[in-house]
Amino acid sequence: MATVTLKGNTIHTSGDLPKVGSPAPDFVVVKGDLSDVSLASFKGRKKILNIVPSLDTGVCAASAKRFNDEIKKLSDTVVLTISMDLPFAQDRFCKAEHIENVITLSDMRKKDFGKKYGVEIVDGPLAGVFARAVVVLDASDKVVYTQLVPEIAQEIGRAHV
């Protein structure tokens, strides 16, 4: 179990991020068209998992926008922004913010991504959503970088692909 803060108050997550060098846990989440996708859906590509509490916050929105701009430079990489937001809200956000290079995914159906990646918040006012984190996977789905942002109101640092 890891700890992060929300405006200085300690809250706990369901576990720890996967270890660098380990195989990434598989997952099944929901795309905007309400179909299920898994880690295997992005086989053969490097992946940046931009994990956020909700796109409906200023910090999460800034993170998604930054990744949308940065990913243009990496043709062999996909950015997956994963939250508990409903796919309809994710789609509306992307359209309003002109985000076209990031794939938004929701853990609304199975609700196990957060547990598998150790990012589900288990106490405090945001219990049930995800802590802010980034996990970078190579094309073979091996974890090459992780960052759990210590303060939820802080933006994610630059990921290294």
C-alpha cells in the first residue's frame, strides 16, 4: 500500500505500482464506443499509461493536453489516459479540448485496473478513483518507468519512453 496526499492530507492506495523490469499486469478497460480493450489491444507498441483521478479536474486536464502534444513526436508509442470517468465524459472532454492523440479509457466496468496497478485510492474524499501516476511500458509490455505523483493536486513529471 502506497501513500499520497491530497492538499497535504495523507491518503492510501490499494497497493504499489508495478516494479520496473516486471511484466505489466494485463487489464480490461472500456473505450469510448463502450467496447472492452486489453493491454494486448496495443501489442507491439510502447505505451504510456497516464493514470488520473478524473479528466474533470484542471491538473488532469493539463496532463492529458501535455501528453496529447508530446505524443506527436513518438510514432511508435501510444498514450492511454485511464480513469474511472465514464467514456461519455472522456469523449466530451477530448472534443472540447481538441485532444486527438491520446486514447481515453475507463475502468468503469470491471473496476480492477486500479487494484492491479496499485493506484485505487482506498480512503479519504477521493476513495474509489485513481491516484495520479504514469507507467511506461516497452513494446513487449515490460515496465520501464513508473511515477506515483506524491500530491494528487500536482501534475505528472515528464515520462521517459
